Amino acid sequence: MSIREKFTHYIIGLSSRRLGNGQTTPAAEFSLQKKALRQRWHSLLGIEKFLAGTCLALLILVVVQCFWIIALTCQLYAVSEQNHMQQTRIAQLEQSVKKHNNLLYSTYTTMDDIQKKWHDLNFRVLENTWKIDK
């Protein structure tokens, strides 16, 4: 059974009444229902057609908005996941910065100590040289 035949049987199954006699084929019943629907549409007043068109437009708008909301929800989820990863990276970088700052401070302290010892040593050498010269 093709998709068109399945669709035809489904549409005919939605109708509560049959337009043809009991011996009509599904394709003939479908065409009779389409013809009855067209006749009903043409018999509507202008305001009824306007209301039906407005309802159809609103229905389409609601469906489009539902898809838009779903798409935005997916994007929001992706952005929140990305935000979580960025926060994790920032926390790791802050720890790394703290570790480097501690290392720089200890290096500064060591350099300061070496510089003081160098000045003391240089002073002693100058003092001993001065004593020798006397």
C-alpha cells in the first residue's frame, strides 16, 4: 500500500458518514469527500471564510512558535552547557594563577635573600680589602 493510499484510507476513516453507497472504492469515497468539502467551503459566507482563514493562520502561527520555542530551548541548553564548561575553565585558571603567584612570590623572596647575602658578602670583601690596604 502506497503512502497516498494510506493517507486516503486515513482521511476516509476520519469521516463519520459515507457519501457514496457501500460499494464505492476508497479513492472514489475520498474524491466524494473532497468534492463535498469544496462545496461546503464555497457555500460559506465571506465572514465565515475570513474566520476560518484567521483560525488557520493562528494555528500555523502557534505551530511555528512551538518549533521556535523548541529551537530556542535547545540553544539555551547548549549555551548553559558551554557556560558550565567556561566556569570550570575559569576556576582551573584561577587555581593556576594562584599557584604561579605563589611561585613568583617565593622566587622574589629567594632573590631578595640572595641579594642581601650578596651585599653582605660584598661589604665584607670591601671591609677586608680596606683592612689589608691599611
